[in-house]
Amino acid sequence: MAYCQHIGVEFMFINDLEQCQWIRQKFETPGVMQFTNEEKRTLLARLVRSTRFEEFLQRKWSSEKRFGLEGCEVLIPALKTIIDKSSENGVDYVIMGMPHRGRLNVLANVIRKELEQIFCQFDSKLEAADEGSGDVKYHLGMYHRRINRVTDRNITLSLVANPSHLEAADPVVMGKTKAEQFYCGDTEGKKVMSILLHGDAAFAGQGIVYETFHLSDLPSYTTHGTVHVVVNNQIGFTTDPRMARSSPYPTDVARVVNAPIFHVNSDDPEAVMYVCKVAAEWRSTFHKDVVVDLVCYRRNGHNEMDEPMFTQPLMYKQIRKQKPVLQKYAELLVSQGVVNQPEYEEEISKYDKICEEAFARSKDEKILHIKHWLDSPWPGFFTLDGQPRSMTCPSTGLTEDILTHIGNVASSVPVEDFTIHGGLSRILKTRGELVKNRTVDWALAEYMAFGSLLKEGIHIRLSGQDVERGTFSHRHHVLHDQNVDKRTCIPMNHLWPNQAPYTVCNSSLSEYGVLGFELGFAMASPNALVLWEAQFGDFHNTAQCIIDQFICPGQAKWVRQNGIVLLLPHGMEGMGPEHSSARPERFLQMCNDDPDVLPDLKEANFDINQLYDCNWVVVNCSTPGNFFHVLRRQILLPFRKPLIIFTPKSLLRHPEARSNFDEMLPGTHFQRVIPEDGPAAQNPGNVKRLLFCTGKVYYDLTRERKARDMVEQVAITRIEQLSPFPFDLLLQEVQKYPNAELAWCQEEHKNQGYYDYVKPRLRTTISRAKPVWYAGRDPAAAPATGNKKTHLTELQRLLDTAFDLDAFKNFS
């Protein structure tokens, strides 16, 4: 529905009469779009800054890519109008996400990044001073707290750093927004909000947009409304916003969540300002998403080095005839007597002088500090110069009374008159028996790690598909009353009087969007344990963009630490090629350590320094106790690193996969390596083969070793922390068994799993004095066979190789 020449609104698919009437009133009331002369002058000044900033960059660095805003300069006053109106309505924190087009302009004129810090980014001689590799200037973010000049209220603005992958930052922004709302008790989104900027093609074509919209009304994920601004280049130079509806761009996406769409021609700055005011009011009134579709054109090509007339000659002939919006609007205001020509020219000269002075100062910058572009600072967590406050980690063990208390709550229903399912009663009874026997299984170990951190004031958030119950029906962190619909109980929130809150939430059927959301949530505070669990480990591959572009290199690119935990169920159990492998080889391939360099093993706090230097931590625990410790270590470390955990399936109920309380008491800690502790360790000189392994296959190996009566001839060492690689502990293991040949055993195929990562590092550990043999499945294209008999045959073959002491003689 078009209300004037330059505004079109779509909302008839919204099935709420009050909302529809509200929109009609905003656009159908006669004379509603009136502005004071002061407002018009402010709008002109903002257009001057937006336009002259791009022109300044073009004059100084004409051959540099900057992804300028030419053709949609009105975006800057549009964003500032949304922020002004939101600030007026009580918002004091705005978190933004956007692609690269116009980012430098937004940083300069919306976030208010110092211009000299932006200009010096163009200096190719600038030396990098921070750790890591850095990123290009049009990917960087920023955090700034300042006074909003229109409302005279404090406002904090955060622009999240992003990769080139368009729309990838959307769920990250939403997660960070949700976290900031959570930590300040903003349960209705009145204090913290998000703005997402989109390109038209990406808005329609990138599935992550839909995944992010899908979260907007979901409990534990909603941020109570986001203002989406689409920079829509599809219309070219048209003056009719209704033409937008001839393409699918904003409409189809917004209809998914009943969000109104306001189309507005970017050549009419006052119409843009009015629409942005209405959008901000909509969000403040109804706490729901809204889309502002800025119908514009792109004066240049994809970037400043691109020639658009190669492919769009006729369109760009017309575009180049278009008068810039600043010139049009200035002429309009001069004709109306709002400003005169000298005043307009003075405004331009004033901003040009600001840019020139900043440019002169930028020449004094000799060192590039990416940390000046940090989008999520953690005040008080690090020292003033950004360093950890210590390089030690205390014991992760707990007193027995704490373990027992948590175990008792985990095996009971802490509210009265609450009827649970009979099958669950048996599970809780079994838990209680384990606690009486001072023993934990996997579910109890997790419960005790979480519960103890809650006691210490650490908020815990566990998210993913079916995580409340657990994919394998082992967790049951949310109890459901069998007689009262939707009545639930979370025992973890009944542990201690003044504990931190525990959030466990079933996500939508999304990996990319939800993992991005949790990454954003973890950005907000270091004092929270944020975990995302894949329903099966291989499901992470649909979230690969978040893993590859944010989690793995995030600190290197943006000097931004993040302690997110990925729980990835993994194991070859005869269930077919899907749901078997969490693809550990991919995570290990992206670890930043050098396989050919043996670090200084005598260095003080060697294990902590390794963790500090790595880009992420990769573990595969074989015992519940070690799983307990690594979760607690994640928070007790004086810095934050992503933690990748390959979690079990069958081991969840394996009778031997149990840990005693003694392994979790004060003084105990996470074991990077679990050495052989059986008969082979008593007479190490007699050991013929030392097998290294990780995870579930250990139980297959010990069973086979016992059946073959080889407990004195074969030692088995478990590598629990794969990366950073435990060179020091493995050297001790090799030296302990001087007569043993070395072999790596895994259940995964040879071209998958851990072998290609472990072998060169083991060889480096022993100065390549011995070969490291392989016992495992042959190379394969698929992660696992779909035939149960073949699976068992392959398993037996790898066990035969592992325990045949002559298996490698022909290869020596």
C-alpha cells in the first residue's frame, strides 16, 4: 500500500488488528509527516557528513577498496534517526551488525570512531602491534559509549566485527543482544536493542536470514524486536517505492515472522527519516521485528575497483545522470528558506576541515592496534593492558559435600506435588544409587560441573536441539509434570540460595543460526559458561561458516577472546555414515600449533601457556570425571578460548565409563593424558607395544587386550586433550616404555579422525627416533559404513592390528 509518492507499506499479512490499525494511523493521518526547521537542518548536516566522508576517502585513496556508501548516503541519517528515537524511548544500548558496504561511514558517523584511527588503516606501512593476524578495515567492529546529542542521554553503541560472508553476523548480533538484555535484567527489551543492516540480494538469498528471524519469538532467544534496514539496490534510479514489490527481496522474508515492511525512496531524506522514526516506535511499542527497505542505487560497482558498466551499461548510464541526494536536499532546503547557500557551504567546509585535521593526525600513527576496534570489551577481566591476571589455573576439584549435595538434587524433584514420568523416576533412582556409591556417570558429571559453577556465580547457558532432555535421553534437566500441561521444573535452579541462574533451552531446528547466536551470547561476558550441543556431531557442518569465520580465527582476526563450548556427540557405533563422526580431523586441521616444532617443555606453567597460545582447545574425554574437570577448567582459566568437546553416545550408559568421587576432590584436575595404570605400567621394560588412543575406542581396546591376555605386553595411553598437544606428558610415556613400538589406534577411517594430526607431533616428541604405526580403519570417502556386519568386521580388523605384535614387521 503506497501512502505517498515515496513511501510504500506492506502489513496486510499481519493478523493482529491492533498492529494494523497502529500502522494505518501512522501513515494515514493527514499532515503527519511534518518536520521542524531544526530537524531539517540536523538531517542536512548528517547528509553532509555521510556524503563528504565518502568523497574524502575517494580523494585520498582512489585506488583502495573501501566499499563506500555512494548511492545510499541517506543510510547514515536513517540509522541515527532510529537510534535517536530508540534513545528517546529508553534504549541505552544498541548492538549493530552489517556487511562491508558503508561500514567505515557507519563507524565514523554513527558509532563515532576517531577519524584518524580509520584513516591510518589505509597506510600500508603501518605495523601490526597486536597478537594475531588482524583483518581488513571494512570488517572491523567497534564499541563506544557516548552522549546522544538529540536526547542528551548516554547511549552505548556496538558494531560487531564480521567476515565477508554476508549475513553471517546476524545471529551473532542477536545472541550478544540477548546476553546484554539478560545481564541487565531487561526482560522486555526496553534497554537493549539490535539493528541489522542487509543488502537486498543477501537478505533474500541467504538462508541465515530466515534462521535468525526464526529465533525472534522463541523463548530464551527472543530479543523483543530488531530493526532491519535493507539497502535495496534492485530498484536502481526509480522514484516509485512500490516497484520494490515486483521483486521478492524484503517481502518474503518479513512475512515469515509477520514483520511490517516500510519501503521508502532514499532520494527523499525526510520520508526516510519519518519511516525510521515509525520503525523505532513500532519496535518500542510492540517489541517485534520491523523492516525498513531503503530503495536506492549503487553509484559504483561491487567495490571501487569494479566497473559496473561491463554488465549493466544502460542502468549505469542513468545512474550517472542522477543528482546526489545531498545536492537535491540542500537545494530543497535553500528554496524553502530553511538554510541559505553560505550556511550549507559552511557546513561542508566545517566537516572537510575535520577530516583534513584527522588525516594529518593519522600520519603520526605508526602502530596498528586492532584492540582499539574491539566490539565486546570485558572490563575488569584482564589487566589494563589486556593481559591475563595470572598464568595459573587452580584445582578444578570439589569437596565431597558439594558433590553429594548436587548429586542429591540431580536425583530428586525439588518441588512439591510434581508428578514425573515413571521412566524418569527410575533414572533418578539410579542417579541416587550412584551418588550413594560415590560414583558418577556422564550425566551426573555434567550436572556436578554445572551446579558447582552456578554456586560460584557463573551463569550457564546450554542451547541446542533437544538439549533439555538430551538427544540420548540422558540429561533430563527440565522435568515435566505428567498431570499439568506445560508445568516444568529445572532442579539445577534449586541448588543454592544465591546461585547464578541456569538457562537450558531447546533451539529451533537450526545449527548455523543457533551456533552464531550462542557465540554472540558468549561474547558479552567472560563470566558465563555458554554451550552449544549438536544433536549429532556431524550436524555442525551446517554451521561451518560460524566455526570457520568466527570461532576458529576470531581472536587472531579481531583480538576477541570467546569461551564458547561445542558439545559434539561422536563415535563409530554401526549407525551409518551420518551421526557417526563429528569430523575431528577438521577441527584439528585448523589448530594453529606447529607439528614440527617441539616447544620448551621446561617452561614454567607449560600447560597453561600452551592454552593461552592456541586458537581453540580440542578434547575427547574417556571418563566422566575428566569431562567434569574440563568444563570447570573452562571457567577457572584466566583467559577464554573456544572449547571443542567430542562427547560420547554409547559411553553415556557404559558400565565401565564411570568415575569415582576421589577423581573429583580438591587437588584433582583435568588430565591431558591418562597413562596406563595396569600391569603393563608395573613392568614397563616388558611392554612390547604402546598404543595411543582417544575417546571411546579405549574401551574396545581394553576389552580386547584382556580377552587376549596381553595386559603385560601392551600399554594403552589415552590422549584426552588433543590440542594443544601434550608433548611433555607423551614424552614421559614414551620414555617409560623403552622397548615398546608405538602405534596410534582410532576407530575412524585413516584419512579422518586424529591420525594425521597426532602422528607428526608424536614423531616430533620423540625426535623421530621411532615410527608411529597405525591401527584403524582404511581410508574412505564416507565417515562410516551403513552395514552393521561390515562395521563389526572393520572394528575387529583394527583390534587385530592393534594387538598383533608382528603386524608392522613387514613395514620396518
